[in-house]
Amino acid sequence: MQIVQATKTSADPWIDSATLAIVVAVIALLGVLVAQTITLINERAKRRDELTRAVRDEVQGLMMAFYDWVEFARHTYPGKRIDTQCEPFEEQWATVSPALPATAARMAGRGRHRTIVLTLIDGITIQSTAYREGESIGSTPQAGYTQMGWAAFDTVAAWLRGERVPRHARRTAREARRMRERLDAEYMWREREMDSNHKSGVVRVALRKGRWWLKARYRAIAKPIRTGWDFLFAP
């Protein structure tokens, strides 16, 4: 009897029909989900390509606008006076920049290209103000304008080619974002100082005043010395 019972037990199937039906249903459901996911990805890529084709000419115009700006910044002599070095760049940028943010806003669907280009446009716009406050990008306004212009040009070109944002463009955009943050923080401090009821910490005020004092001394003393050194000993 024991032998017969053992034989019947071993002959039983290892899974019953109900469990098999559940497994088959789960597999079918996973197959449907995978198919739907692939379809959604393909549709998204198709819409992105259609959008790229629709705005390609405008974005190419944006790229060439940045290229022309870089050429202008590279070949424009800003003069020797520190107080007026930004004036020719401000005048030119005020002429070419009004339509750029609207065109850059249409660069959707490919990573962070649009955000970085808009950040660089904002950085170029506030470069002159930041320079007067000691917070500009680059050792000179001309260098900062050229650096941000090249970064914007390369970012738009990468968007048109379907590539990632270049590393140097991400780094320049990060510097422009920090420049905006420091400038906003300085104006916020000045508004607080106008309020007689606001009391700032002594250490924070000392650090802020010391930082701005060092920047002012660099512009008034160290920068002319460096200019003379470069004039005499530059390779």
C-alpha cells in the first residue's frame, strides 16, 4: 500500500490548473505592459523629432545669433577705462537679444539644453551689472561675454545634432547661475540694510564686508599690476 501511495503522489502534477492560469495571465499582462511602454517611447520620440523639424530653422538662426555675438565680443575693443568696458557689449546685446529667449524656449524634448541656453542668456544680460558689483564671469567682461556666447552656441549645436550638452557649457551655465544668485543676494542685503528694524549677525556682516573690500582692492590695485605684468612679460 505504501508503494502504491508513493507512486500516486509522485505522479501528481507539480502545479495545478488554477496556478497555471494565473501565471499565464501575469505573463500576458507583462507582455501588454511592455508593448505599451515601447509604443509610448516610440510615440514620444516621434513627437520630439516632429517638433525638432518644425523649429529647426528657428533654432539654427538662434545658433548663428550666438556665433555672431561671439565674433562681436572677440573683436570689439572695450577700451582701457574700467567703468566703460561693458558699454559696447551692452548696446550690441540690447539689439540682438530680445528675440532669443522666445526661440530658446522652443528647444524642448532633449535634456537640459533649453534650461542651459536660457541661463546663459540671462548671464550675458546681467554680466555688465555683475561686473560693476565685482561678480562677473571671466577676468574681463570681454572674456565672460565670449565664454558664455560659445557655451550657448555649442549647446544649441548639440541640440540640433541630438547630442548631450557639452561639459564646458554645463560648467559655464553653473557659473552664470551662481553669478545671478550672488547678485540677488547682494541686492537683498542692501534692501535689508535700509530697514532700521533688521539686525544682521556680526560675523555675517564682517564676512560680507571683507569679501567686497577684497574685490574692490583687486580691481583698484591688483588688476593694473597684472595688466602691466602681462604687457611686459606675456609670451
